[in-house]
Amino acid sequence: MGRLEKLVLPAFLLAVSAGSLGTESSFDGQRAMQNIAAQLAHGPREPSNLDAKQKTLLYIQQTVNTHADQVAIQPFEAHGLNGTNVWASFVNKSTKANTGRIMLGAHWDTRPKSDQEESLAKQKIPTPGANDGASGVAVLLELARIFAINPPPVTVDLVFFDLEDMGHINNLPFSIGAREFIARNPFYRPSAGVILDMVCDKNLSIPRELYSKTQAEELLARIWRIAKAQNATVFKDKDGTYIQDDHIPFLDAGIPVVDLIHYPFPNYWHTSKDTLDKCSSQSLQQVGNVISSLVYGVP
């Protein structure tokens, strides 16, 4: 995930369509953990590790192909780098255009250096990206399974962004893939969106990210109401800070998108210690339950 910010941008509001959650489909935190492990088995998903990137891309593509109504693979070139976004849609035919359409996103790449390590030698090692990268993807893949069993009452898009975590490396920005997605799909303007980033920590803490609070206030408030009703304690009743992440390109385009992200960042953030043992199926379960309820319109 990206860096902290201290800018304030204008506010946008949202209304999310409601529906019902079928009892036959429920989020499984253990399955989500397995999705993290599968990604880690391929190695760091950073630009120079082409084998790991291709295997991970294939894993994501094959999984969503099994469940989604439509899947688009969108390669791009930006800042001298090649990336690939994956866009999987669960189409509700009663949904008109972008009305009531929800985007759920996560970045699938990992940082090519562990620049928060104290050791200069370790700083050159790519981060494994269990929490920072794989966890958000894992939640989306588990949601895909649920949506296939019990189709949502609105159209839902799962978008897997590449090249989020290149910021401050060779003067590159964060969220390259998300910005390319917005630029290359000018027709796509969903009514709501959520970014999932670093959501598996054993001591997960998700405060109200401040770009989200100032520009997607109504959506953020709805998510926190759902979390309170479910006693989802990983959602904290406090404000965090401004963070550069994949929600920013959407907010810049006038689309209300909330960033769910661990803050303060854990001590293994952007280090070689971002491994599976830091993750918790219970944390994933809470996040998955809240997002499921948001999509299906359950209070």
C-alpha cells in the first residue's frame, strides 16, 4: 500500500442499493487464508519476478473465471513498466448502467524492495506481501465464490490492480494500475466502491481513512454501521489519517470509494517479515462479513 497524505479534497455522497443475503452463502475466513497462501507460494509479485507474476495472474484469472459472469484482462504500460489489471463482474441484469453498481478492489502486486528494513542488505529483498497485497486479493476471491452461489442484488465488479506498490521507487507514483484503470475505462463510473488493503493482521486495526471520510462520507458511515451491528471489532471507532492508495484515482474521478486499510501500519510493513504467520482468518472473517453485508444490503 501507499504513503500517508495530508491533503483534504471535496466530499461526495452515496446511496447503496439494498438486497438480501442468502444463508447458503457465507464468507469463510479459512478459505481466504488459503488464498493468501496460494499467492505466497508463487513468490513476490513484483515487476522483475515475471514467473511469480504470471503464475499469480493465472491463479486470479482461473479463480474468477470459475465464478464471475464476465472477466476482462487489461494489460497496460505506464512509467516504463508493464502491468495487468483483472476485472471480474457479477452482473445483475436489472441494474441500469452504473446505477447501484459496486466496485470492490485490491492490489495484487508486491513491493520490489523492503525499504523499511534496518539492514541495507535486507532492504534490497522484495516484500513477500502476505498482508500488503495478498490479503485484499484473498478477500475478493472468497467473495467471488459467494457471489457465484448467491448472486448479489446489484452488479458487483471485483478489480485486481497491478503496480500499486511502486511509489517512491525511482520516483514512481503509487496506484499506477488503478489510475490506468480509470483512464482506460472512461465509461466505467460505479456508484460506490471499496478498496481492501492490508486486512489480515492478527491485531487488525481499521480506522476511518480520512480521504474516504471527506469524499465518501455516506458510504464510510454505512460500512461502520454494519461493522458495529456485527461487533466487527477490527473496525475502529476513530479517525486514521490520509493515505495514498488505490481509492485516490476513483475519488479524483468523482467516484465515492472507501479505503479499508490497517493503520497505524504494522511493524513488518514494507519489510521481508510480511509473511503468512502475521495473518488471521478471524480478521479476514470480520472484513469479509462486513463487505458481504454491504453488497447484499444487510444492516
